[in-house]
Amino acid sequence: MEILPKKPSAKGPAERFTGDVWNDDVVAGREPSRMRVNVVRFAPGARTAWHSHAVGQTLHVTEGIGLVQSRGGEVVVVRAGDTVHTPPGEWHWHGAAPDHFMTHLSLREGPGEGRGPESEWADHVTDDEYNAR
């Protein structure tokens, strides 16, 4: 058994996020594990840029109200207790509702050694895209 001390919270980089987003690493699996778990906290209106994950992503909302969207789909409201699965390679974004904080667990796997990047990042979600509900 190993008990790892909590690392400091990290501010989400402006290249990948709009607004105030804070990230806490919980698990960064060591081979053979490829598990990754983060707690991500979004201030009202904060959100990710468009992105995809090589092996998919599961989000479990632990607090607040958020918004999620897959490319070409509708913006969907999510609440504490909801779980969202995004399949491998699907472009999407997620963040807090305009008037609520939102916290989620991000659960995903790394693609494995030599298999490319875990995530790809693209353009920021525009205000028009964010407000299209």
C-alpha cells in the first residue's frame, strides 16, 4: 500500500480553458495501469476548449450544474450525480453553467506507450456555442 500526499491544485491553462478552472490530480497510473483521475472545478461560465481523448473519457459530476456538448450535438445540462461517457475520438467540451459552479471527476485511460497523445485540443468554445441551449 502507498499513500500519496495531495499535490497542490493547478490552474487550468488559458490555451485549454475559458474562465477559472482548477485541477487536482488524483491518480496518474503507473504501468501497467493507464488510469487517470482528476477533480476539476469550474467557476460559473468556465469551460474546456473543444477536445477529444484517444481512449475516451468518463465524467462524474459531484457538485453543481454543468453543460456538455459533443460536436454536432445539442448542449446538455448535467447535475450532481450525473455521469457522462464520451467515446474515443469524439470531440466535445464541458464546463459550468453560467450561474453555477460545477465540479466533476474526470476518469480516463492513457493510450499506452507509443500510441500517440492522450488528448487532442482544438479551438475554444465560442460564447455563441456555449449559449446555444
